[in-house]
Amino acid sequence: DAGVIQSPRHEVTEMGQEVTLRCKPISGHDYLFWYRQTMMRGLELLIYFNNNVPIDDSGMPEDRFSAKMPNASFSTLKIQPSEPRDSAVYFCASSFNSGQGQHFGDGTRLSIL
Amino acid sequence: QKEVEQDPGPLSVPEGAIVSLNCTYSNSAFQYFMWYRQYSRKGPELLMYTYSSGNKEDGRFTAQVDKSSKYISLFIRDSQPSDSATYLCAMSGGRGSYIPTFGRGTSLIVHP
């Protein structure tokens, strides 16, 4: 099994630019989660999907953040416009059910200058 | 008060020591308890999963849940330098939601 695949692994861009993070979940998993991890706040849930439908986006910090899941094998997290305080590691995770035993990707390390 | 509290450490121990990692929580409705291990520049990986109270053992790892005290522990026997990582506790089942709530993680360093 290939596991959860995220791209890019690293992203460095200037403030104001659009950033798109990508995720391919494990085949057959019906839940997909986007997290953000920082030293200060730990791992924060941003949004999660069930069967490609967004269920809870209350963790999305601002309207600058948006996420889509057009099909069962692909999801994107977009930040537009990006700001330095968005710098963090963003993880995608998937699971068979809502919360027991999530499988994480290796994350995208995002730096906004 | 955060829903899940975890000491960030770092916790530094010599190789071969028994390690105890702990989390406390405030939501008595939590039923599922998990431990994740996260190596540097990697995503968290599920290490142990338990339901309700009691102990669960897997090799050198033992997970313990005490729901009456709202306290969970992960014990690592005969610790190895390869165990050096950040350990995150997570729990779910509260308020009818099965989405896990994570602790901030404890950094463990096992030195040879």
C-alpha cells in the first residue's frame, strides 16, 4: 500500500501568493482530514471530508483557506492570499472511519516569506 | 483548560530505560484512546489503539487507560535510540464525535 501521498514536500513562497497543497488518500478510505502543525499550537484539525463531502470546516482559520475533494482519490488545500503566519507543516490523513486509526502523509512544510 | 494535556518534554533517558509517557483529559465521554509516534520530518503513525479502560500490550509497548482518573499512559520497555521521536496521544468518542482530539506531543530522546 502506497500510503497517503502529499505534494509538494516543501513549499517556499512570498506573501500574497496562492499556495495549493495536494493529497492522495489511501484507496478505499472514506474519510480525509487536513491538519496544520506548529510548535505553538500542536496539531490542529482544519477540515475533514466523508465520501468527498466536507463535513466540518470549523477549524479553517480564515476565508483565505479553502479545501476541495473532487473525487475519492484527490484533495487540495488552497491558501489565497498566503501570509507569513500560515507557515507550518500541513498534514493530510485518511481513515476507514471517522477517527480510529488515521493514516498520515509526511506533510508539506510551508514557508511564507 | 485544554481538552487534552500532554507535557511537551523533552524527556531524555538512557538506552534500556523504561519510559512512561502520559496524558490527562477533561472530557469523560472519550472512549477511544490512541498513541501516535512521529519521527522528525515525518507524519504521525498510529502506535497503539485502545477502547475504554484497561491495558493493552504490543511488544515493548503497553498502553494503559484509567478513565476514573482521566489519565492515559504509554510505557516503553527496554527503550532504544530508535524510539527517539515525538509521541502524541489522541482520544475520541466525546460529544458524539469520533474525530480525535490530539495532545501536543512529548518529545522523547533515548541516548546510547
